[in-house]
Amino acid sequence: MVELRPLSAADVPEVRQWWREHWGGDTMIAHGEVFHPEALEGFAAEEGGRWVGLITCRLGQGECEITSLDSLQERQGTGTRLMQAVIQKAREAGCRRVRLTTTNDNLNALGFYQKRGFALLALRQGAVDETRKVKPAIPLIGQNGIPLRDELELELLL
Ligand SMILES: CC(C)(COP(=O)(O)OP(=O)(O)OC[C@H]1O[C@@H](n2cnc3c(N)ncnc32)[C@H](O)[C@@H]1OP(=O)(O)O)[C@@H](O)C(=O)NCCC(=O)NCCS
């Protein structure tokens, strides 16, 4: 049974460790901005005391930016539940939109977000190549054997 719970300040070390394991470093970088776990909110999906999913986000200035989303047990509804939890949080905070950044190789995520109401907003050509200069763990070849180069921004209007 997978249960969601909001993150607290005590979770920061585990978020950092999760990002190291899944995203190659203890910060996330999108549109040239560096995100640190201690400045973020979000939800963990837990099963038997173990994290099987994580979503992090930043709320402010009337919008919510999702800074990471992972599900380790795919196609069981966990990613959708994590997304819904953040959307509800954003609505309660009075946000006008939820935005996020993904990458050109991530065909699965592009489908996942668009099926859940997100629309493409921007293409930042070569943005991942720039980020790789400060985060060299980012591979040259990403998912699906696709060269990992660009950022794609999506938004969901609330
Ligand atoms: C993108 C991601 C978060 C989705 O998480 P997930 O847990 O697989 O998401 P869900 O299970 O809610 O939905 C995935 C699909 O499984 C389907 N599904 C859900 N429960 C299911 C079930 N019991 N049986 C069959 N299919 C099911 C959903 O309908 C969905 O398909 P759809 O998009 O065609 O509607 C996950 O694939 C992931 O972590 N990817 C790697 C990290 C990543 O790329 N993150 C995004 C970075 S921007």
C-alpha cells in the first residue's frame, strides 16, 4: 500500500540523497536556476517505510514549479497521485498555474504530462548542454537513446 505524505524539513537529507541517486547531484537545475531541497516542498510516496516516489515543488508569486518527479514503481498510479497532490496544494495556495521543465529525450514524461492537462510552453534549445557544464553527471545520451540537449517547459493553468 503506497501512501503519500508531505515533506518536512527533516526530509531534506533524504531528498538530497534521492536526487544524487536519480538525478546525478544534490541540486536540480532548470532554466539556469539552481534548486536546493531545503527551499522546496513536496510529497513522498512511501511503502513499508521506504520511499517509492518523490515530487518536489516551489510555490510563490502565484505559481507552483515542479522541480522533480520520480516514481520507482511505474504504471501503478503513484506518479499521478504525486502530481495530483501538488496540483491540489497549488490550488489551495491560490496559484494560477503549475509549471515544470523536462528534457527532449524524456518521451515518457512528455506523454505523461500532456495526458494530464499540461501544455508545451517553451523550448530552450541547448539548455541541458549548458547545465552539463556545471553538472557533468548529466549523460550525453538520455532516455530512449536520444541525445540529451534541450529543455522543454510545460504548464497547467489552474
Ligand atoms: C513519469 C513518471 C513519474 C510516471 O510515474 P508512474 O508512477 O509510472 O505514473 P502512473 O502510474 O500514475 O501513470 C503512468 C501510466 O500508467 C498507467 N497506469 C496507472 N496505474 C495502472 C495500472 N494499475 N495498470 C496499468 N496501467 C496503469 C497510467 O494510466 C499511465 O498511463 P497514461 O499516461 O497513458 O494514462 C515515471 O515514469 C518516472 O518516474 N519516470 C522517470 C523519472 C522522470 O522522467 N521524471 C520526470 C522528469 S521531468
